Amino acid sequence: MSGTGRLLFLASSFPFGTNDTFFGPEARELVRQGTHLLVVPVRPRGDQTTENGGWTTIRKPLVDAGILASAAAELARSPRRVLAAFVLLARSPRPSVLLRNLSAFPKALWCARLARRHHIDHIHAHWAGPPSTVAMIAAELSGVPWSLTAHFADIEANNLFREKCRSAHFVRFIANAMTEVARQTETGLDESRWEVLHLGIDLPPRNDRDRALHDPPRLLMSARFDPEKRHDVLVDAVAELRRRGIAVEAWLAGTGPLLEDVRSRADREGVADRVRFLGYVRNDRLLRFLEEGDVDLVVLPSDAEGIPVSLIEGLAYQVPAVGCDAGGVRELLDDGCGELAEPPNGQGVAATIERLLQDQALRRENVVRGRARVEREFSAIQTARRLRELIGFAEGSAPK
């Protein structure tokens, strides 16, 4: 297959809600390169948070009367294949995973009919959980090839991942480290169609002028307030820096279950005046922070990651980045492209931030090397082109 191609693009909530916003640049670039993109969020939640990039979106809930009617029609059309797909779900490893797959089963049948009606050439799903379960079943029933992008925690959930590796045209991992996560999660997986392809972002123009630090310097951490993101480590680092006589201001962008815990920790550590809680910030505003030089460092002390887009975007805008050696973070920040805090606690992060703030030459080296890496490996133009090759929409070496 070559040329434009019709792609059914499945995700959890994209382009709605706050969790899938980082798919936007690559989706827009797929359209720019000629793909006819039909976007279907499996479980859409919240307002639209990603600007439409020329694709068509069909927003339907997980289940409604229309989906149930389509599911019934698909059952009448292919009872044996629908039953076989239903039986496949019984292999789900845990009751919670089984329940999520079963709840998405009617929508998978609806997607199969949607794929035939819209003459879809390929189905691609982001997340190795329910979205790719929907894609796998829809592909089986429609006869359309499919693929998935696996990120991190969705791999560890092991939602029929063995079956998906056997069925998919290709399985894309966003970092080399994630292939190891897959091997540790399940032994003996079919790796013959595995591909490592980073997530792509929109590259801003270069800005090679040196920026003076703010007084006090500003640190930006953009992440949900979940346990693995370790906001507590950054609060501890701010407190440690204060004890060393170094004033900084931490900007925390995001929402989540641990928000009030982190706010209380800042109070206890005596740095409530140095930690700003920004709430949910749309990605376009975060990019303006970076573009306009409003922040001096981007920081993410997470202990569980794929490759965090917040750090990729920081490097793209030539803002030095600090992270911890978790998941694929090293693939982004090593070789002088950023700084990996060691040990990955408040003292280690504080020492890393202090070193960067006090060494302009080091900041400059990080900026130059980091930007070059993003240009080579994380440009949406390149990642979308490779994705089209893998699917078969463009010239290249797709899996057989």
C-alpha cells in the first residue's frame, strides 16, 4: 500500500481531556503528510484540549444505543468471529483488566463496522490497554490490518499483550527501555514486528541567544500529581536549596490525587512561598512559557516514565532539563543532552539544579546537545514519516 491512506486512529480520550494531549503533533503531521485521519477516542472525557489538525473526530461514549445496535448487527453478520473475539477476552490476566475489555467490547464491534463503512486501510491504537484491545478486535472482524503504540504503564498492565504482539502488523515502543519492560512483563513474546520509534513533537525555531536567569530562577515541572511523578522530591529539593542559601521558584503545572499532599509538604518544609501551584495548564500555554523564556529549567524527578514529553519539549525550546534515571529518560538526557540527578532524591536533585544554575557553560552545552538530539530523534515530521512507512502509506521498509 502507498499514497495517502485512510487511518483509523484510536486512543483513550484524544483529542479530549488531559491525558492524551501529547499525541497532537504527530497526528497533525500525519495529516500534513497526506493521511486521511479518522480519530475515535475509545472513552472520551472532558472538553476538547487538542486543536484539530485536519482530521475527522467521531465522539461517542463507551456505550450508547447506537453502539449497541451496531454490536448486535455485527454479531448477526459474523456470529462465530464475534464469539471467538469475545472468548479471547477471557484470557485477560486480572478481573479488573477483563472488566475494562468487556466494557469496550461493543465499541470494538462498532469500530469494525466503522472501518468498513469508511474504507479504512489501517487501524492504529495508542496505549497497549483497552484502545489496542478495541483495535485488535475491530481489525479481526473488519479484515483491516492494525498496529499499536505502547508507552509504559500500559505495557506493565499486560492486557493481552502476547496476543497483540502476534496479531498486530507492528508494535511500536516509544523508547528502547520499554522493550525491556515488555520482556520483564511477559516471557516469550513475539518480537518479530517490534519497532522503537520515539514520540514526535513540533520543533520550534532555534533560539541561540543566551538567556539570563530569573531572580530567583524558575523551575517548571509539568505532570499529573500521581505517586510516580515524585513532586515530593522536587519540594524537598527546593527546601534543600534554601538551606544552602539558594533561592528558586518551582512552578507545578497539573492536577491529580496527590495535589493537596504536595501542597501540605511544601508548607511543612517551609517553602510554600517558593512553590506555585498552577493547576491544569493547556499545552499551548506551557509551550509559551518555554518559548518566551519564562522558566530557566524543566525538571521531572519521576521514578517511572516512558520518555516524558515535558522534558522533550524543554530541550526543543533550548531550556536545560533535569530528570532521574527512570524508564527511557536516559535515552533523552544522556551524552550531555540534559542532567540526570543522582541520587534520585531531594538532595540529589538539589545538587543537580545547583550545578546547572551556577555553571552557564554547562547550561549552554545541555541546550546545544539537547536541541540537536530532539531534532534528530523527536521531530514529528520524522516520526510521522516513519509511522507511515511502517503502516505502508509511504515508501520504506514496513514489516512483512
